[in-house]
Amino acid sequence: MKDQVTEWAKELQSLAQAGLWYGKDDFDKERYRRIRQIAAEMMAERTGLPLEKVTGLFCGEQGYQTPKVDTRAAIFREGKILLVRERSGKWSLPGGWCDFDLSPAENTVKEAKEEAGLDVEPVRLIAVQDRAKHNDPPYAYGVVKIFYLCRILSGQFEANLETSASAYFSENDLPPLAEEECSAQQIGMCFQAHQDETWTAQFD
């Protein structure tokens, strides 16, 4: 359920960022900076996150605010899904922020290689989701999450800076998840897409 105060804070931040980008008057820009700082303080107070972290998220970008893009690879073997263990000790689908010079599908291939050591080929679009509708805790910015069903071509896992292990899991025996990145419901959706040859991509 959305918290109205955090939604107001995000809207204020977005308006202030746009004002800073398009505004011409120095006095107005100073007011926009203060509005953006107030929005960060509101978000920190409401979520319990450190003000420094929220300020970095809220005040570090320029231009008209748009959502970030996050891609995830759903990789199956013998009816089980591949998850990677992050440095936090929790598990998620291989994936991450989309690089500016890669398409979402290309980014999915890159992330699977980096985090799982696998060369994969995206074969089906599973879903395009608004993160705010599916994952907690709320983020200070919008995120579009894109899930692809992928086929393994080659490779094997190697420990790296982002993940410390990989393993395959059944839908009813999932490990502790990094819920902010992928929930049990989202993994369940990936199982459904894998099992249904007529799957139609879902979207928000």
C-alpha cells in the first residue's frame, strides 16, 4: 500500500528537479534546491533511511526526472530457477540497472554473465513492471523492472564483486530473498511464464 507522504515527497522532488533544469532565475533555482532538500528530509523521516543516502538519491541527478530501468533474467534448468546470492546474503534473479548504451535485452545478457557467469539468450519477454506496485521498501525514484525468460548457451558461476554463489531453486523452496529487487510473487510469475508456451507479457 502506498504511503501518501512518501508519494508527496517524490512528487516534490520531481517538480524541484525539473525547476532546477528548466529555470533561468537564480533566486528561483535556490528555492527549488530548498524544496528538493525538504523532500529528501521528508523521505528520510518517513522511511528511516539516513538523510545522506536519501539526499544522494534525491539530489544527485539533473534534467527532467524519468524512471530508472532494471532488468532481470529468469533462467531455468530442470524445472528450477537460477538465483544468485548477493553480498547481503540474500538471493535474487540476476540483474541490475540498465547501462545507458545497452538495450534492456542486451543488459540482461550482460548482467547474467557478470552475476551468474552464464552466457544467455533472452527468448521471451515476461513482464514490464512499475517497481512501486510490486516491491518494498519504496524507493525515492521510479523504477521500471523488465523480466526476460532466458536460455543458457554456456558458462558457469564464478564468485565476483556482486554475488558470492548461484543455485537453482524450486518455486516452493526459495531461499531468503532480496525483496527490494525481486519478490516471491515475481519469481512465481517467472515460473508461470516458463511453463506456459502461450505466455503473454504482463505490464503495468
